[in-house]
Amino acid sequence: MSPNKNTSNLPSSWLWGAVALGALGVLGTYASAGPERFWANWILWFVLLFTLGLGSLFIVALEHLVNAKWSVPVRRIPERLATLLIPAVPVGLIALAALPVLYPGTRPEAAHHPILAGKAFWLSLPFFSVRTVIALALCILGLWVLVGGSLRQDTTKDPAFNFKARKFAPAFMAIFALVITLVAFDWLSGLTPEWYSDIFGVYVFAGAFLSGLAATAISVLHLQDEGRLEGVKGDHLYNLGGFLFAFTVFWSYIGFAQYMLMWYANLPDEVIWYKVRLQGAWRLITIALAGLHFVLPFFALVTRDAKKDPRRLRRVAYLMLGAHTLDIYWLIFPILGASPRFSWPEFSFALFFLGGILLWIRGAMQKGEDMPAGDPFLREGLEFRL
């Protein structure tokens, strides 16, 4: 490992300054912009933080599940990124205070609503809160087993961890399916509980996995620039680029399939969700989302050489993280009205959370070796060639 472990060119003082400045704006948002806008921003950043951490942990579990060798040299990167689930826990617990403000199904009057009455128990505040706590606890369990065990293996060099992780991986996939579905249906579609989609959980899964892949690619390239991750070559980057390309197409397919089926059926309780997103300024956001989340990355990575070109891969990865943020914004903010909202409240939340996320990642990148040094398959992974 290189002794240079600086993980960002930005001075820490700048990041702490951004967090402090953002915190002032966040505190002022509740009084000046109203509780609805405050909590909409809080939910946006909770979902973004949570899906980024969970998507990264999914990458780790997937490697163990399929016993992949090529990804062993870069596995420590999504392991470190997955620790974002730790700060996501208090952020998620605080977000429970948004339920009476933004989620109609948690209010007492939902029991008398013609549609929500049948969902009253599921959407109730106590059961919603219990599900959230259980989901967060299950994620921390997965983090402790898969990431904590890998970090301990750096010291112990015990190959038994690989067998334990491979046995745990199928169980974690079941946990992941449950948790990502709860996030999709509780925290996102729960904002409009009259509407539902059978494949909405798959749509959110695709975005979470893409965000984890994008963050992993950016971090790998950044560490390579610093002289770390020696042995990670173009073939490793090609596989990361291939995954990004494939799941860009998958996200687009699921998103379009959901829209097409609802458009074709033309049922009032389904199309109302899309109606607000296809009118006025929201239509421009929808078109921009399609372009940024599919068209641009698709053509940028469609060739073989593009998938392992560091400069292009970095640009597409940053684009995907931005598009994922826009996607969550598009899922949440239409509940506030017919026009998109973006001014100093949103800017303040972005400063606060982005600064905090970068500081956390900077600290996480110091954890353990840059590669899982105790993994018996590391050498085989370093020798990987397409």
C-alpha cells in the first residue's frame, strides 16, 4: 500500500465549512420554508445516503455469492462505501418525524379514506416505524458480517471468512430484497399511498445498484491517481464499466416498462402519479432524467474501449450519481406542488449532506488495507485478464 492515503484534494477545513454553512441553512429552512419542504429535503438525502450505502453493500455480497475473483482487488472500495449505512441510521430515525407531515397513510384520518382504509394498518405510524427500525438493523448486521469480517481478515489472514461470507451472502440477498422494497414502498411511493406499482421496488433497486457502482468506479480511479491499488488494470475497469452500462439499460427498461403499462391501461389511480410529472416544468425534469440517466451514459459506454477508459468512466460515474440524485428528487418533490423547488433550502441541504458524506468517505478510505490483504483469492484477482 502506498503511504499516501489522502482521499480528496479538498482540504478538510473546506468540507467542515460546507457542513457548518449547510447546517445553518438547514436549521433556517424549517421556520422559513415550512415543515413540508424541510422534510422533503431530509427524506431525499436519507434515501440517497441509504441507497448509496446499500447499493455498495450489495456489490460486496454479490461478489461472495457468485465467488467472483476479478473483483477481489477492488472489493475493499465498496466495503468502505457501504459504511455510509452507519450515518444513515440516525438520519433515518430522525426522518420518522416526517411521517405525520408528508405521509397521508400515517394520519388517523387514513382509516376513513376509501382507498387507504384497506392499508391503514400497514401504513400506520407505529408499524411504519417498526419496519424502518428492523430494516436499518438488518443492514447493520450485513455490514458487520461482510465488511467487518473482511477488515478483520486483513490481520488474521483466516480464509474461513470467505466460506462464512459465501454462506451468508444468499441470506443477505433476501435481506436486501426486503429492505430495498420497504424503502421503495414506504419512503417513496408512501408519499402518494393511493398509487402503487408492482415493479417499483425493482426500479429503486436498479438506481441503488447503479449509485454503488458509480461511487465504486470514482473511488477506484481516485485511488489509482494517488498511486494506490497497484495491480488494478484496465480489465478490472472494463468490468466496472460493463456493469454500469448494463444496469443503465436495466434501469431504463424497468422505468419505461412501468410507465408504458400504466399509460396503456389508463387507470385513474395509476396515471395520476405520472400526470403531475408530465406537466409544466416537471416534464422538463422528466426529459432531463431520461437523457442523463440513460441516453448519455448509454452512448458514452457503448463501445468496448470506452468501458475501460479512465477519463470517460469517471465522467459517466459522476453523471450517474447526479442522475440518481435527480431521480430521487423527481420521485419525492412533486408532492410539494406543480413546480419544481430548488433554491437556498435545497442548496443548504446539499452542502450539509454532501460535505458530511465526503468527510465520512475520506475517513472510511483509511480503514484497513486498500485491498483485502487476507483474502486467499487476491492474487488470482490481480492476475485477472479478459
